[in-house]
Amino acid sequence: MTIIDYSREPHSDIAFIDMKSFYASVECIERGLHPLRTSLCVMSQTETSQGLILASSPLFKQVFGRKNVGRTYDLPFYVHNRRFNYQNARRDGLRTDPAYVHYIESWAKHTLFVPPRMGLYIEKNIEILKLLTQYASEEDILPYSIDEGFIDLTHVLNYFIPNPDFSRRDKLDLIASRIQLDIWRKTGVASTIGLSNANPLLAKLALDNEAKKNPTMRANWSYEDVATKVWAIPNLTDFWGIGKRTAKRLKRLGIYSIYDLAHADPERLKKEFGVIGLQLFFHANGVDESKVSEPYRPKSKGIGNSQILPRDYYQQADIELVLSEMAEQVAIRLRRAGKKARVVSIYIGYSKEVDKSPIRAQAHIDPSQQTKVLTATVIQLFRSKYDSGPVRNIGIRYAGLVEESIHYYSLFEEPERAIKEETLDKTVDKIRSRFGYVSILKANALLEGSRSIARSKLIGGHAAGGAGGLDGLE
């Protein structure tokens, strides 16, 4: 049995801050409404029942039993008229008696559905990051996402609370409470904070598994809490870094809980998962040697994008139109990075109306960054796998990247023609960079199934229609 000496492990004072229902809270505050007492949903295409739920207030989740991301046709009522949806209720095993129907319809009528405003959320995020610099230097602040982030308070605990009668654990909690209050006063947004006097991992676990349930919305996990709190996490997928696939592989090894994982044979885990297996083992034992000031950033091995479509696409021509647009958009990013791709991959996810496994396919090509070549490969891959069925999400990725200075001309390609194609692509890129992506569009961008114009309005891949905007092309 492996015994870990925690006295030899790093000890840092970390806070992991999460803005409670950030997008929905900001929308409530902008309307003069209390974010914790208002039923509000941020969704794409608010005029229909086919939109995507991007965020919702805590009250909305409590009343309708829904998480942030989902589709509006899964709700127990119709968005356009706020009437009870008996079909969905029966499907989900909900009550359909008159009292419950009245309850749902009453709340539905008092629920606000608003479109996303990513620019506004970014402004609020910048405000909060600026506030955090009053507590730590910029290098000790690590944004994890637009509504989450780590802050290392190790070097400032005694500065803010010099009283020697307080333990480091108490000092960390007091500073965290001040941060919560400052964020509330500045933005009106409530925050939840996971704390640790050990490392960032335990702060994140404290947030996910305890802080959100506490009245103070704070919790502190340290090395002495590993046995009683970390090992007590009920589900493998409740643990940071373990998804459904990894959990399934762990169960094949006879590992059904975090306790099992913490007491498993490290060598067996390494054999099954490689270095990641050892990382899982140490994480299950509360060990994390990463630093907020030196975050791990994996090397990019590819460039890609994905999006959830605003509705189910039934026509193959419409699906291919969106694939072609995405292939071009990712090709632009490839050229901006000064790379060529040798591998093209696609992902096609079907509507939940049909029981079909998603399409995953890839092809190896000669190094290229040409829109024409990459688009043709994407369409060829799609046609080789697709037979029928409504599609709801798609993804495209270019990998096997090499420097664009590498030229490869096949015997079946005229070098002059290839050079002209590359020059034309880059000329169009320059025009779009100066005047905007929609300054040059193909005629098919005006077709009903096109997503180019709609996605050009998104910021960083967020807003109407789901994830995966032009992602860096604005």
C-alpha cells in the first residue's frame, strides 16, 4: 500500500471562485432584478421553442429542474405560449395533475427569456478580475473560465490579517468572505468559493462538492480532509478530471469510487492510462503539485471548432453547407497560425429524436491550408459515413500540423494553380481581417440553412445557436 507523506507536499493558500449563475445573474442585475429571486433563462432564439438554454438563474433551475445547458423543447412547458407540455411531462415521468400543471404554468408566465450578450458578460468578468488584483498580483490570479478562477493568497494572508491568533485556515476564510462581499457590492453577482491550505485541486473539489451547499457558500479542504471528504465523493464523475468514459474504464478495473481509486495499484493504473493513470491516483489522494502562477498549458496539437445547431438539420444539403462554412472558418485560423494540416477530422452528432451513434471520421492528406482542399476533404468524409437522420451538432478539426513553409505538390496538381489558390485564400483573409468576416461571403450564405452570418455576431464562440462561433475571426 502506498503511503503519502503530506508534510512533504506543497502547501499553498488557494481560493477557487465561481460566479453563481453568472450570465443569468448579470442579466437580472441589468434589469434591476434580484438574481437569486428571479426566474430567468438566457437562451438562443427566444422567439421559438427550438432554442438552446445557455444559462439560467438558480430559481429557474429549482422550479423547472433543469441544468444550465439544454434545449428548450425539454422543458415541461412551451416557451412560445407558456402552456404545460403534457408530452414532455409524461416522457420525463413528471406529474400531470391540475395542481402541478397550474404551478408550472404560473412560474412559466413569470419567467424571463432573454438573448445572450457575451460582450456584457466579458465586461463584468474584467471588472471582477480587476477587483481580484486588490488581493493578489496578476501572476497569482488564474482565470479558469469566464465565470471561474483561482487566486493564490499564500503571500498576502498575514498582510490582510496580521493577527497571530488566527490560523492560516481561518485567515483564508476571512479573506474569501471579503472577496465575496466585494464582488457582490461591485457587480451584484453572488459567488461561491472553494478554499484549500494545500493546493488548487482541493480548492476546486471543495467548491464542487461542499461550498455550493453551505450557507456561507464557502468550504475549505486540506490534506487532513482527504480521508473524510475526498474519498467520500459518491460518484467517480463528481471528481475533477473524470468523465463518463474514464469512469467506465476505471470500473472495468474494479474501481467504483474515489476511495477505490486512492487505494488502487498505481502501476496498474499507469499500465491502463499511462501517465494520466498516475495523476488520477495522486489526485484521488489529494496530491496536486501545480501552481496558479505556473499553470499547465498543453501544447496545441490541432485547430478545430464545433457548434450546436439552432434546430435539427434534416436535409443533407443544409448539413453540408454548414460543414463547408466551418471548414473555411477553421482554415482561416490555420493560416493565421502559419500552419498546414495533414489530418482532417469531423464529428457529427445526431438529434436526440433518433437513436444513432455519432459519426467520427478522419483522413490523412498532403500538408495543406487551402480552403478548397480542406473543405473537399470534410465533405468527402461526411458523405462516406452519413446515410440519413437529423443532425444537431457538428465539429471539425485539423491536426498533424506542420509549418506553412513546407510545400508538397502531387503529380496530379499544377504547382502554379496551387500557389494561386493559396494567394487567393490569404488575400480574402486580409480583407476579412480589415473589414470583418461578412465583408466577403459566398452567395449560399443567404440560404436558410447557412450559419455564417449568425455566427459572425458571436463573441469567442458564444451566444445564439450554441457554442462554436467564429472563434477568433472577429
